[in-house]
Amino acid sequence: MRLNEIVFTDAQPVEGYGPGYFRIGGKVVEGPVILSGGGVQGWGGYDDRAPLLELAGEIDVLFVGTGAEVRHLPPDMREELEAAGLGVEVMSASSACRTYNVLLSEGRRVAMAALPV
């Protein structure tokens, strides 16, 4: 079996998460978060759409982690993101973290916006 080291470019993978936080790049980030090739930033939740819309053209897929359980996005939010050309995949925050990390390791153009568990 051949093992390859995964190298992440500018974007950082999620190293862990727990009640109210994510661990990214060795640091604990409290509350909702956006991860992309541009780095890590806090997120204001479903009403804070501007930073997500700024990702249009830079990514192919946006993973939205809805907390501990899968929940529907507000319909107007999904419509606005998709109208901007963003592919939106909604899942629990834990699934979003895992999926984001896998696709990031493959060099894909992805971002994640997630509410903590």
C-alpha cells in the first residue's frame, strides 16, 4: 500500500469540532465559520450572505453545515446563492467538515459555511 501525504495549499482543513466551536489550523474558532481558499472567517449565519456571494466564481461547491442535524436553508437564501452561480450542498456540520476536507485534499475549489454542532 502506498501512502501519500496530503498537502493543503492556502486553505486549511477542519481538524475538529465540538459544541459551539471548530478547530482550524490549530486554533479554536467559536461560532459559525466560513472556510475557503481565502482563509477562515466568522459567519453571521443564514442572514449573512454577502461573504458567501463573494465566493462566486472562485469555487465550484459551497457546503453549508446546518449544525448537529440537517435542516433546510431558507428558500430565498438558496435561490440567491444559486443565482450567483454557486453550487450549494446542505448537510449536517459534521458531514460538511468531512466532505470539505476530502474535496480540499483533492485540490477542488470548495468552501464551507457551517453552524457549530
